Amino acid sequence: MGEMSEDEEIARILEQRRRQMEKELEESKRKQEEQTVIKTLSRIVFTPEARSRLNNLRLVKPQLAEQVEKYLIALAQQGKLKIPVEDAYLKEILEKIYLSSRRGMG
């Protein structure tokens, strides 16, 4: 009888692991779809130069680049931003972020 409960325990653990792996796979698919949508919208919202600047920023500060990109895309979708976003405008925004973060440190 002890053998049966051990098998049941193994089956329970395996089922739990299977569910966890399914959940991780779904999350991974969702993230991949989100990235595809952002990439597509980025091509519409930003000029090639601005996209290039964002990609360069992504190499150094990936989190900041993602936040700025998502924020500006959201503004563009709401009609609150003139598109395409030019590199000079993106540069201004990044400078403001940089300056405000420097003020916060001092």
C-alpha cells in the first residue's frame, strides 16, 4: 500500500511540473507576441533614425529603451503624439530623462 501512495506522489509531482511548464510556455508565447506587436508599431511610430537610436540605447539600458518605446507608442496610439517620431524629438526626450535622473541623484 505504501507503494501506491509513492506512485501517486510521483504522479502528482509530474502533473504539477507539467502544468508549470505549460504556464511558462504560454507566458513565453505571450511575451513573443507582445514583442512582435511592439516591433511592428515601432516601425510605424519612429523614423529609421529614431529606431536606430532606441536600438543603440537598448544595448546600454534595455529597460529604459523599452519603457520609452512603449510610452511613446502608447501616446501615438492615443493620438497625442505626432508620428513619425523624429530622431531629434526622441533625443530631446532622452536628454530630459537623463537630466531629471541626474537631478534625482544629486
